[in-house]
Amino acid sequence: MADTLLALSGLSKRFGDVLALDDLTLDVSRGEVVGLLGPNGAGKTTAIRLALGLAVPTAGSVRLFGRSPREAAARAGLGYLPGELALDPRLDGHAMLALNARLHAPGDAPPDATRVGELCERLGLSHADLSRPVRDDSSGTRQKLGLVAAWQHDPELLLLDEPTNALDPLVREAVFELLREAAAAGKAVLHSSHVLSEVDRSCNSVAVLRGGRLVERGSVSELRRRLTRHMLVRFRGAPPVAALSAAGAVILERDGARLVLQVAGALDPLLAVLASHPVDELAFPEPDLSAAFAHWYGDAAREARS
Amino acid sequence: MSARVSLILARRWLARHRGLLALVLLGLFVFEVGLVHIAEQFDGGAGMQAVVDMLPSFFQQLVHDKLRDFSADGVVSMGFNHPVAMTVMCSMVALFATGTAADREEGLLGALLARPVSRGAYLGGIVLCVVLLALIQPAMLLGGGMLGLSMVSLDQTVPFEVHVEAGLGLVALLLAVGGLALLAGVYAPRRGVAVTWLAAALVPAYLVEFLGFLWSGMDAVRWLSPFHYVPQLPALLGQEPSAAGLWPLLLLAALCWALAARRFAGSDE
């Protein structure tokens, strides 16, 4: 089977006068956990609904396992957790999962009780939780049920829209672990979220949407490398200001021999300058994606304010 | 695969409404048995004639033909087109046929269609329920009528087959109502909206046919009403119902199902 499980190509979706998604091109391949990042209204859910065939694109195309997502067979290897999870309130957990298993079973194969049991155990769903009508469940229990339903048929591709909503920290850890295991097993995951730290932890690549457009796409490590970062240096003696500038660093603050530098791109020239001068203190924190988030959305926020 | 999925979804609908469905089916059966017993209280049409003779002549003329309602021939058919039975049966069909709007309203439609469930199979599940209800509800009326007649001493002149044919007319009517409800459910954002649209179409249509039965001034528009094509009224009057009369209803049902499938196949959900 081809490595690309989901291919969105030049995808646009218009609702009346509103262009919810504009020319989105995005692939999700085996072994990838792609974080689909963006604030509310960025177009993440629209992109997922188009990927599922729940909406018809205004322009562009979607290929799910090489087929149109409107074909039922294309969705057989798919697990989906919607952002606004709705479960039949009349059913209990057992009945809900059994119905889901029957809809996914290629024949009259019985549901994989072992897998369901293992998922329930890892996500902290007890027999009592599964025996209650869904309407009596807490939002956290419902979210766990939704996760089990998305995972129970061992899908090749998972589309998860805000999967950790309403979950406690321990269960979130279990979800991250499941995501890592899925990637290691050659599955693919599209993890939509507006929580940056989660994407930072769970994904190996990121696609960032803003106003319906893709503004950034790459691996997490690539994005980190491209980010503007801050470095704190205290020299023993006069700081080599000219050499630092020549190495690409921008001096943001200066307090005697103590400098706060802004650096971007390759670090080799700067490290060469530092190595040739005595340094008393050096702090160079690992950048997280929140710096990128501020960078990507800072403009949008400013536009919104103006 | 699609047929199997349709069956799974039909079972889902039936399980969801099983309590109400059992109650309605029992109610229809008991209702028809009760009608026969009420007719017996008036000794069939003859007993009712004595009551009518006491009314002013205008009313005597108006209800002359309706006296057959209280005969053994007419009492079963009366149950078939009684407003209460008709309302209950059409409501049950509408409950199932507007399932698309209900799932949409509860947010379940997207989750179902994200699974390997084709839109055709989804609607197929609803159509299966509609067909089942269209068959089983008239069957309960017919069964109740037959049981009731076996318990009383009213003379019967219309053969059982005529009642069965009248029942088939009701089946065709319920299929047509189901088609209209399915179409409304596919378009409507909520079940309440779909039911309102359906009621806005069916209530005037029923009144047109009902008034047309009493007043010839409605003849020009009676053909527009689906209720006009239900042949239980000829049965009531002792005439043979015509199977040809069912075709407009079956065509209406097929047209609505096709339009609903076309709309659903191309819509955003």
C-alpha cells in the first residue's frame, strides 16, 4: 500500500461568503503524527470534515487511501474522533462500541474484545463506565469512549480532533503513548489541536493553519531550527559586539558584559565567536512551539486588533 | 456490504423506538377490535339507522352513506381511514423516516458517515424501517378487525380479500408518507422542522380528501391528495377496490426516495 494515506490537494471550502479553507495541500503518510495547529476558526475542523467526505470541497481534491472519501470503502481503515463528540445518549458504552464494531467489520466478524478491553484499561474505562447509558456519563468518560471507538478496529489512519478534551493528565499521557505506538507501528495520525504543548509532545510534524490557509508545514525539529531564539551570554571582559553582529546575532539587551541575543538560522558562526572569547555564563533554552505560535499568530492578533 | 449496513442501521432505529412501536401496534390492534364491538352495540348499520332516523333530514342525507361504517363490511375499513388511526400510523412512519434530521440534530450523522457507511446504505436503513412500518401497522388493523368480527354476530358481505386489498392501499399510502418524510428529513436541520413541513403538507391533503368525500365542490383538487388514492373508501361502500389506484402513491414514494437519495449523496454533513 502507498505510504501516503491522506492527500489533500488545493483544497478550498466556501460557506456562503466565508472562505473557511483556502488552497490547502497536505499529505499524511505512514509513521507520521501530524499536528494540525491553529486557533479556533482557522479551518482545522473543516479540513478534517473534507478529509472524511462529510463535506464537498468547493475546489481541490481529497484522496483517502487513494480513493474518494465519499466511498464507504475508503473509510474502512479510518478512525475518527470528532471535536464536538456526540454519542447516542440512549446506548450504554458496550452497545455503542458493539454497534461501532459491526459497522467496521468486513463480514460478520465479532468485535475484537481483547483489543477493546486493552484500550479501555489503558484509558481507564471500567466495566461500570461501559454499562451506564452514555447520557449519564461525565464528559471525560464520553471522550474516552470516543477514543476507544476511534481506535478499536486498529485503523491505519486516525483523524483526531482535539483528542484530549476533558481528559485528566494521566489519561492524556495514555493518549500520547497510544499516538507514539501508532506511529511506531506504521500508522498515520492527523491530530488537530489548538493546544500547542500537546502537539509539541505528540507529533513529529506540524501543519499550521491561519485564516483557512496553510502557513507552515514541516517537522517539529525543522521548525525549531527555523525559529528565532534567545541566548543569554555573560562575557568575562568586553563583549565582542561587532563579531556577534557579523555572526548574525541581534543584541536585544545589554547590561555591561551581559547580553541577551536574538539568533536565527545556523549557529556555527556564533559558536565560533563565543569559543574565541571567555564566557562566564551561557543560557540557551530549547525553543518550544509556543515561540512559533506567537510568531505565526502574532500578525493575526494584530490584524484583529487593528 | 451496503445491505448488511442498512440492516444494522434499521435494527438501530427499531431498537431505539421499540417501546413506542410495541405500544402503537398493540393500540392499533385493540382500536380495531374495539370499533367492531362498538358497531355491534348498534346492531350494525340497522341499529344505527334508528338513531339517524331521529335526526333532521339534512343530517340524515349527510350520514346516509356513512351508515355503512357500522356494518360488518364497513367497520374494518372505517378503522383503516379513521383520523386517529391515520394520525398514529403516519406519525410512526414520520418518526422513523425523519431519522436523518434527528441524527443531524443530535450530532450523530457525521460520526456515522465517517465510518464505512455509504449514504445509500444509511438511507436504506431508514427505508427498511418505513417499509416494515407500512406493512405491519395495516396488518395490525386488519388482524384486529378480523378478530373483532370473529367475536361478534354481525353479517359480513364483503370477502376478506377486499379488506386485504384495502389494507394494501393503506400500505401504499404509508410508503408515500414515508417518502415525503424521508425527503423532509434529508433537507431539514432538525426533526421538528421536518415534521412541521410534513404536517403542513399532509393535514391539508387529508382535509381535502375528507371534505371531498362529503362535498362534490372539492372534486377539482382531490386528485392532489395522497389520501385520495387509498381504496378503502370503495371497500367501505361495498365496491371492489382498484389496484390501479395504488400506482400514484407508489410512484410518489419512489420519486421522494429518489430525490432524497440524490440530495443526500451530494450534501455536506
